[in-house]
Amino acid sequence: MQKQVRVEEGILEGYFGYDPRITVFKGVPYAAAPVGELRWRSPQPMKHWDGVRPALKYGPISMQWTPGADPNDFWSRELHPSGPEYDMSEDCLYVNIFTPAKSEDERLPVLFYIHGGGYQGGYPYEVEFDWEHVARRGIVVVAVTYRLGVFGFMAHPELSAESPDAPKGNYGIEDQIAALSWTKRNIKAFGGDPDKITIAGQSAGAGSVQCILTSPKSEGLVAGAIIQSAVSADFADMGPSFLRAGSLERAERAGVDFFEKAGIKSLSEARAIPADELFRKSCEAHTFFAPVVDGILLMRDAFDAYVHDEHHRVPVLTGYNRGETRAFMRRDGLPRTLTQFDEFAARYGEHADEFRALCGVKSDSDVEALFASDAFTGMIAGAYLFGTVQAREGRTTYLYEFDPDIPDDKSPNVGSFHGAELWFAYDSLARSWRPFRGQHYDLARKVASYWANFVKTGDPNGTDNFGDALPEWRPFTESDTFMLEIGNEIGERTPGIDKVTKFRIVHTLGTL
């Protein structure tokens, strides 16, 4: 016997999951298919359907390179062992819902998850997400698919002229907000609480979460946010980071350049090109498409919005993986010699000598060590900068560093690579090929419990799903710069903010 619920568009029929205590609804449309004349337009409402619509199969993944196609690729084995088997289509605006509720009166907290993939790839049912397992913790899970790459983030002057009052170049973020709004309106039917929706995402999903947090179009939709690898934070001495959203003008130039490289003469011609051919052309043009500050959906880059206190006032849980920080570390403009260090110090103006004295470098090797330290590692120092901004605005923030031993069949410890925390935060170790052992399962129980507690209350503290008390996770403040260290054991990261990082933070926030 299947379970039926009524949403705005009609009746949906889900099914009992692998765990019969969880009801699953797959491939639920939250907007009309963005094809034909709806390509590069804001998501439009889904039409009503007659009868009962089965929700038994995942919707197609968004247009992208076939995930898992290369068996020798690291990510194929890690995240996409079944990737080539999934349907792929431009018709991709669907959510998947996992609920433990037995009736719509339960009003359970909701986790709304946005997958990563550099805005070019990924999907919400990758192997590292065990949403049924998460739902067993008393949470309704909604996992969304959205437009990617050229379909989701292309800007062009013709598009701007066609719809001057509509968002531009941010169709993928619009999709996410449309899905979030649909969830707000319909989640009660699945036993969820529309006033307790926490958005979460990793990598480009984290970037998407920050777009939603800072967009005026999502006001009132979000109760909390989880930002995994990494939060946007730009230091004044280094300028914009790779996480910063670009300007509409630059994005439009990229769109014009793409049309020229692809031999496309007009917008109408571009809309008539089959999706797989258009995707191929975008890859051949080597054009990168990502969110833009369009002045409508996104008024500012995320960090600019943070420092101007122009983002939704909700609790935030955020952090990074120690093993990924080097891969994403900025190397451009970093000094390697004493002469270059002296030139860099001049960026601090009247405080340059204070910076020189604070660093105390005496050789080129000292300079190399300084700029390879945590103080100049963007994800690490950036987390402390974000926490400081939040604290000064009276906002609640929980910071973490994730760095346990990750087993590998070729080496004893592969390191806490980009995405490694997903297996623990969403308690899915049993789905991995890695030889995880008891200690890893114990750690995953605690990490997943922190995440679940945060979804439920906006505070990760409390007990795990066995009822055992979790180690205390204090919110970050300027007087208590607490960061939770999630290693083989859980505790406080020591040392906290070092003196150089503190100097950079104070300089950036303009209070020296």
C-alpha cells in the first residue's frame, strides 16, 4: 500500500523506502520544464495534473558531463559509481522528499539540501547522501535538482533586454528559490514544518546557500543555514576570492563570447539548439558560468552583503575540511622573499610596520612559512573572518574544522579531501567503498547528530541518536573564538585565531 499526499498541483503517490518507517517521494516537479521558450527564463509554475501522479523514480539529473563516465577518475569511484545509469535532461526541475511523518500534523523540521559540483555538475542522489537515514532522525529531507552550466547561469545582453525586470544569469539560483518556496507552501502535506526549513549545501551548494541567504527574493523562507566548504570571506589585503560572484557586465561579455565561439547568431537560434548540442558547444568554448550580481536576485556579492548586514538573520553552521584547504589556497600575489614581503606589508598603509613587527620574518624561508600558514589559508582564516562579522552583527554562528583520518585501500590516510565530511554529516558510511571501521561510525553518529540537532533547533548541541550527550559546541564570539575540531575525536580547535589572522581580520573590517 502506497502513501498519497495532496500538493498544489494534484495528488502524489510515494512509497515506503528501504526503511519502511520512511516514505519517499521521488521526482516531484516544483516548476514547469525549462525547455523551448522557457530556456533561460525564470522558473514557471507547474500545471495541475489529473488523477494520481506516481513519485517513484528520481527525476533526470541536469545537463552535464556524464558523472562517473571515467572509471579511473577519483570522483567516479568516490561519488558516482552509478552515475552513467541516470537519466539526464534539460527537464530537471524536481525535488525528492523523504519523510518519517505519519500525518501532516507532525510539523517536523525540514532539511533542504542543495548539491555541489562547481555549478556545472552534481545531483541530489549521489551515493554519499543517505537521505532515508537522515530522515530517521526526525527530519523531513528535501533534495533539489537545478539548472547548471550554460543552462543555469548564462547571461547575455539579449536576455537582459528581453526581460529587463527579471533576474539575469542566475536561473539555477532562481530554481533553488522556486523549489524552496514550493517547499514552504507544500511541506505540511509531508508532515514538515514550513516555518522550520534549514538550507544546506557543500561546495557550489554552499555558494548557493549563500546566494539564497543574501537574496531579497528568499525573505521569510529560511530558518537556518549550513555552509560546508566554504563560506565567502574576502580579506582587504588580497582582494576578491574565487568564491566571489561576478558582475552582470562581465557575465554578459562571457555570454557574447560564448555565442561567437559557438557560431550562434541570436537568442532565438540558441533556444532552438538541442540541449545536448548546446551543452557540447559550451564545453568546447571553455566558458565558465556561475552566479552573478544582477541587482535583482543578488544585490551584492555574499561577503559584501555580510559586512553590510544585508542577509537573512538566521543561525549558521559552517566550516571546512583541513585536507582541502591547500587545494583551494590562493597562490597569486603571495610573497616568497623578504623583498616581496616588504612590498606586501605596504598594503597595510600606516599599519605596515606593525604588520612587519608582528610577523617577525627574518629570511626567505620565514616568508614562505608565513604565507603557507593558516593565517593566509583562505578557508581557515576566512572562517574566522566570517565568524567575526557575524558576531559583530549579533548573529549566531557555529564553526568547525573537519580532519579525521580517512581510510584508503592504497594508503593509510587519504586526508580530509573536498567532500569527505559528507559521508559523516549525512551518516552514509555504509554506502562508501572505503574501509570505514567502528571508530568512523562512532564519529559519523556524532557529526550527523550535530547536523540534525541544528536543523531541529538552530543549535547543534544536545544528544546523539543514542541519547548520549555530545561534546559542547559553543557559538563563535569575539571573546570566545571557538571552533569545533572534528578529528578522530571531537574537541576544541587549538590554537584559536593566531595574531596574524587577527590583524588581517581587524584590518579588513576597518577598525585598526
